[in-house]
Amino acid sequence: MNRIYTIKDIAARVGVSPSTISRVLSNSPAANVVSEKTRKHIHTVVEELGYVPNVNASRLVKNKTNLIGVVIPGSGMEGANVHGSVLVDRVFNVTLGGIESVLKNNNYRILLIFKNDKFVENKEYLRLFRENSVDGLLVWGARFNDNYWKEVAEYNLLLINSHCEHYDKLNYIGHDNVAAARAITRNLLHQGYRQIVYLGGNKEISIIRERFEGYQAALAEAGVPFRPELCFFDEFDSNAINRITEQIVTGKLDADAIQCFCDGVALHCGNNLMNRGYRIPEDIILTGGDRIEDEYAAMTAWNFSFPTFRLNSFRMGELAAQKLLQKINGDTMPPIRELLPVELVDPQTINDKIEHKALNKEKRSCPSRELIPV
């Protein structure tokens, strides 16, 4: 049976006290007084003995786990994704990258936690804190009626991207969805469009409500009557999109513009309409949202572009992690309420990107010798 070595064993080999070993291995500021030669010797012995720190003992001493839980909807839960899993959601993945960039620099790890019915029924969100399983929670995909999060308001908890109805005592970081949708609608109205069909998502998600609020606000500002028959809310799978575009094609739904809550819905609508002979934007204009960096592959394939807005999801993840760590470290602060601005993306900018991507494809098809600088 392999022997399990302790800090005392390493100290005996190196010829220093166990406390010195502990300070060096934990990268404590107090380790700065230890010579470079001794520190190297300690790490060499650690490697030779195959020493592994006792994580549970460390947690008891520090009262910290160095784990941050990221709660996401489980497959099939509302708010997961049209594909059934948030793990294929580009906005979530970029946000998670921002979270990870901050946590790894602070010696924290991420624990993904899938929220399902049992998670709520058994109040596992409370157990995570009471059993000291994590130091804090970042919650992605909170639904409007998820008011049980109030029960852990006193703990280190922060909602990202969407929030619940009564969140006055909860911490939240997201984007200014009202302003984003209002700006898109204003632009359409300024260009003379009046029959603006609005395709929202699941109203149980706060960002859907906020974007719809922005749409309505822009109509009211311009004195354009709100027409509820032009507004649709659904999970918007391909069947739902097909039904709506069929109404437009057959004339049952009079529309000169379609404002979609996200780019994915806009792309599906545009593809359907183009297959039925529509020209975009000559015959009908579409708008989207949630653009992530330079993700133009789908539009390149379908050969059309549309106004949209770009999120700063990586920064949202960074900021969420930074704020949560501040709370964990005992910083006194009021409830966190931060809305990041969005950036409107002009269709011409998108067209330029599409053309640039097409040029790059042509270059990749050339013999490699032609790409060698001279």
C-alpha cells in the first residue's frame, strides 16, 4: 500500500518547520521571507514524494472551498435553450469564459450545477451554502418566477443575464435590454416601417420581458399604436417560426418588418422567407440581438444581413466573478445592480465582414506557397 505523506514528512526532508512548508505551498505572502533556494527544494521534495494536499482539512482551516458554483438550467428546463441545453448557448459559453478568466487568477475553480425540479424541491440551493460546499453561486438563466432565490439572499449569490421578479435584495449583472430593443425599434420607425411584427421568446425570462418593454416604449414615443396581434411569444423552434413566416407569405399577417429578440430567430425567419422568394431587406427587413463577437457563419451561408446589437458577454462574466469574489472576501457593498451597455451593429458592417470572410475562404483554397511572405 502506498504511503500517504504529510507536510511534516516534507519538513523533515527539507529541514524546515511544517509552517514554512505550509506557507510556501499556499503561496502565502509570508513565504516571501523564505529563500528562493529553499522554495525550490520544497517543491522538488513535494514532487518526489507525490504529496497531495488534504483539501478537506484545508477547507476546515480556511473555512473556504475555493469553489464557485455556476447554476444553469438542466436539459428540458425552461430557459435552457431552444436545443434543450444551455451548454450549446454561445452567449453562455462566452460569459463562462469571462468568469473562468477571473477565477483561475484567484485560485478558484468552477463547479457546474444543473438546476432541475429536485434542485428546487429539495432546496439544494440552501444546502450548498449550509454544508459549505461552495463559497458562492453564480446563477444563469433565472426565470421570472424563481423567487426561491430570495431564501439565499444573505449568502454570496449573484444572478447573471436574467433575474427573477422580486430581486430587490439580490445581486444582478446583465445588459440594458430595454435600451437595446428600444434603439432597434426606433431605427425601424425612423426608416418608415410601421407594420413591425415582434417575435419574443419565453416570457418567464426577464430579458424577454425587457426587450418587449423596449419595443413598446419606442412605439409609444413615436405615437405608433401598439398592436398585440403583431406580437408572438414562444420558445420558437423551427415549427413555430414556420407557422409565422407562412402567415406573412400568405398575407394573413401584414408585415414590413420583423423584430426578433435574438439573431438565431432572425436567421431562421430570413432563411424561410428567402426560400419563399422574399428579398431581404428589399421586401421585408429583419432585426436581431445577442450578437457575439464576429459570429457571421450562418449569415454567410444564407447570404443576408440585418441590424442587431452586440453583447459584451465576456465582460459580463468577468464583472460577475469579480463582484462575487469581493463579497466572499468580506467587502462591504450595497446590492449589486449593473447593466452593461450594448453596441448596435449596422448591416453594412456585417456585409463587410461577410465579404472579408469570403475572401479569406478563397485564400485558404490557394496553394500554400502563394501565402508565404516575400
